[in-house]
Amino acid sequence: MYGHVARLAKEIKKGAESVVGVEAKLWQVPETLPEDVLAKLSAPPKSDVPIISPDQLPEADGLIFGFPTRFGMMASQSKAFFDATGGLWRTQKLAGKPAGIFCSTGSQGGGQETTA
């Protein structure tokens, strides 16, 4: 919402692309909050990073997911995205793909251990 995970993702992308032959892409999950709620939260405008849909995940050779932490768990937008991937798991379309995660919290011990 406020760009912390996006900043981390850009640095991870730079690191991945420093490996010869690696192409990395940034995506963001769909926003689930209404515009009026985002305005009340003083959320800045969304970036121009494309929105991903679950059916695009199998195109990747590997995946790294970044999560903002909200009350010791991933943000609801991320949870909603993963809830929509049930068909991929059922059909094993992501089997064998390496994956990783990172998260951002507002303080040390702010829930990153439970978010992961």
C-alpha cells in the first residue's frame, strides 16, 4: 500500500538480473480495498507495475513473493490472490518451480516471523 515491499522487490529484481541469462519481472496483486478506503488511509496512487492474475504464474521459471505484514500475517490483498490459485495447486502447474518469499514490517519483531 505504501511502497515498502515494492522498493524491496525492485532491489531483489536488480540482484536477480545481475545473473547472466536471468530476466525478472515485477507484478503486483490486485487491490481489494475500495478507493474511498484507500483515500482515508492516505495511500499513494498505485504504481504502473502490471497487475498479475493467478493464471500467469505457470509462465515463470521461478517465483519470489513479497508480502507486507498486517497484524502478524500477510496483507489481505495477498491472501485473496493466493486464495484464487487453488486450481494451480490442484493441477500441480507450479510443481518443481523454485520459490521464495520476503516481507516487510514496521518494526523489528513486527510479525515477519508469523507472516512467513
